[in-house]
Amino acid sequence: MSSLRWLLDRRTADGRHSVLCNHFHTSSYWFFVFDAPTFTLRDVLKHQELWPLQRRQIREIGLQVVQAVQSLHKNGVLHSDITPDSIEVVSMDTVTLNMCDNEGAFFDKVLQVVLRSTKIRLVFFGGVATGGDREIGTDQYRAPEMVFGWVSKFRTDNFSIGCVIWEMFVDSALFHPCRKGPFYVQEKAHQFVARLGEFPDDMVERVRRIRGDIFSCSGEKLIGVGDLSPEVLDFVKHADVISDVITDEEALEVIENMTELSPKKRLALTDILDCSFFSLTDGPF
């Protein structure tokens, strides 16, 4: 109750949390309803002056997202819809930096526009992951197990975070959007392989037991190329694997380990935070 009183107090409306609109509770949980975000990471990605995003700011935003999702997981809750649209950016104010080298010498006329603050809040619509609906989540950020209709695990969220971190570096989604329809799963499977490599044997066998239109009867070869839309087919033919696009080795380690096709192979968030990309000892940029 003290937290509720603090949130309702006008004196605490200082930007550290979203505006509390309503609250209610059940026998097990207390629910807080906050105002919709004014700005999101999507707005940042669309802001041409901010591109490319500063490495340090990508790290700071990514770190906050991981820690926020960790907090949900510790309470036994999946998010299941982590996208740039569900990451609220507290302020879109910017500053212009004079760039310098490692010795502190400023480059002549080299300026970079960056966010004044990288503070974010993770927007969570409670209950999004409580059902078994295979429609849960946003298409381009959905993990393979969600696409195949399997039970989501905590590491399902890890996959989505990896997609978001990729997008902050590349300024485009990891996958092409797919329209819902009879060939949705086929289109997703082909995109997963194009970007992330072949499915492991155990996943192939599990998919084959429930669907006969994804993999060939023997081996790991995908079938159904003729069923792909022209846009998805073009993407599959020309998509580069992650390691050919991300040249930052520390960022690559994080993205690859978060977007493993098999949930079992994805690093836990605790281990992700131990990766050198999230170390605070590297340079300012």
C-alpha cells in the first residue's frame, strides 16, 4: 500500500515512472494500470538524426531491457511481446557531441546527435502470455517455439530481446514481416534458417511429428519454397546471416546467443549480462 500511495502522490510525478491511471487486485495479484507511453524505441529508430545509434546508448538500453525482463521472470511471468514498440523512452531530448579519439583529441567537425538520456521503461500488458494462443507476440520478434505453437519458456523472451538489439545496430528488423495465413509457419521457418542457420535435429523431429509440410521426410531440408510470398522468397534468397552483418564481436556474441533457434541453447539472462558487451569498462563510444 505504501508503494501505491507513492505512485498516486502528485509529488512523485517526476518522470521516474509512468502516470498511474487505475489499480485493482485479485486474490493473488495487484494490478497497476499506467498511461500509454508517449515515445518508444520505435520513435528513436525512426529519428534520422540519431542514426547510427551510439554503441554506448545501445548497450545502456539493452541492459535496462534485460534487467526489466529478469525482474518479470523472477516473479514467474513471461513478457512474450518484447519489441521496439513495447520499450518506452522516457525522453526524446537530444544533445550534440563533439567526437574525440581515445586520447581525448577532438575530431575536426565530427559531431553526433545522441539521446540526452537512455532511460527506458518496459511496457508490459499483463496476461499476454497466460494462454496457449499461437497468435501471442509480434510477428517479427516471435521465437521459433511460439511460431510452432509450443509452450513458451523464459528464454522465449530472450529471443525477442536479441531481435531488438540487432535492430538497434542495423536499423531494420531481423526478419521480414509475414502475413497470417495457411503458409505462415513455412514462411517463418525459411526465414529462421536464412538468418540463423539450420534447425537442430531435435527441433526438426518435433516439428515433423506435428506438421508434414515444413521439413522433408528425411533429413533437415525445408520444403514448400513454392508457397512463399514473393516478398518473403526474395528475403530468404538475399538475407545475410547475423555474423556477416554485425561486425562488433562483443555485440555479435550477445545477439547470436539470444537468437539461437533452440531455446535450450540460448543463454540465460544472467549469463548474457556477463558477456563483455555489457561490461562498463570499455570506451565511451
